[in-house]
Amino acid sequence: MKARWILVTLFATLLSAAAQAAEIKVLASGALREVWAELVPQFEKATGHKVIATFGATGPMAKRVASGESFDLVIMGQEGIDELVQLNKVTTGSRVAIAKSGVGVAVRAGAPKPDIGSAEAVKKAVLTAKSIGVSAGASGVYLMRLFDKMGIADAVKAKTATVKSGEYVGDVVARGDAELGFQQVSELVHIRGIEYLGELPAEIQNITVFTAAIPSTAANPDGGKALANFLTQPGTAPAKKKHGLHPG
């Protein structure tokens, strides 16, 4: 509680001379949804700004920004930001790392817990499971490449459950539509009805760096920058860790 008060007070001081409160339109990764719900109200209280956020997966979000849709801040996997930089769709020098997350594994609550302590153990667990759930986002793209590298892509495709864009893999696992689920840790740890087994072993882990940048079409770039700066403050680290993220 004390750390939170210090964070809010510090940021309020930094923005005491800020312009009149305004709306900040944000496009952000769904992996940040839970930590967002805890931190952004603090920012709004300290600054008077109103943050309007839309959450999604990196690929579709990058396409929205590339098409010219206006946002004051975008936060997505760094690969998506790299693409937007190449297209000159974000302001030069505005990118900043917000948080990092690895890929986690889960089963339905009460189900047997397979060994995931090594790459070979994960491969065995995937082949043994009757159904697999992977996200429609960056972690899902990575996992399908990993399964292809392991030589089990065809076997996985035949038993992959449908996970819609914006839907949590954990929810699919909890309702029994997938026996084994993979997604960003921050998108698994808060789901009820599942057993979170842990992160993929280091030898096959993929770390996503969620990165913020100001789109070139931003109507309120100063507001976007203020929010990005807030989300990188050291005082936000406890909340990030609580929700399965690591500071950027």
C-alpha cells in the first residue's frame, strides 16, 4: 500500500504542470489486461487523464496501426513494433519496453499434471494430451513453430482446440475443450478452474518483450508518452510480478 502511494504521489508531482486532462486512446496486448486494471486507475487518478484501452493480439493490432487507425499509444510484442518502425507508422525514438513475459503451461483443475521440466518432457506431454490449446497471438505463433521444429506439428494440428482472438487459453482448458494449454504466463495465472504448471523450460522458452510506442497518427502524443513513462516506473514492478510479468 505504501509503495502504491509513493508511486502515485511521485507521478502526480512529475505531471503537476501537465496540460489539461484529456483522453488517451490506447491499443494494448491482452497479456497486459490484468496488470492494466491495477495500474492504470492510479495513473488516471494522479493525472486526471482518461485512458480508453482496446486489447488484442500483436498481429491484428499491428495491422490496425499500419492501416492508419489513430491511437495515442500502442503496446504490443516488440516484433509488431519493429514492423511499425519499418513502415514509419510510429514516432522515431518513442519506443520503450514495458514488461516481459514467458510462455506458461496449464491443465484443468484436478487433472493429472504432466512433467514439463525439459524440452523432451514437453514434447511427450503434447503428444500424450488428447487436445491442445494455444493462443491466436504471439505465443501461439511461436509454439506452432516450436512443434514444427520438434517434428510433431502434424500431430498437434489434428488435436488443436479452437481459441478465438482475444480469448484466454485458460478458459478453454477450464471448460474441458483443451487438455493442455499454452499461453503467456500473465494470461494464465489469473484463470479459475485450471492448474498452472509453470513456464516452459529455458531451452525452449520464448520471452515476449511488450513494447510501447507513439503512433505517427496520435491525436494526443503527450498523453501517450506520459502513460508509457508511468508504466516504466520502478514502482510498477510489484504489480507486474503479481500478474505474471517481469519489468521491461
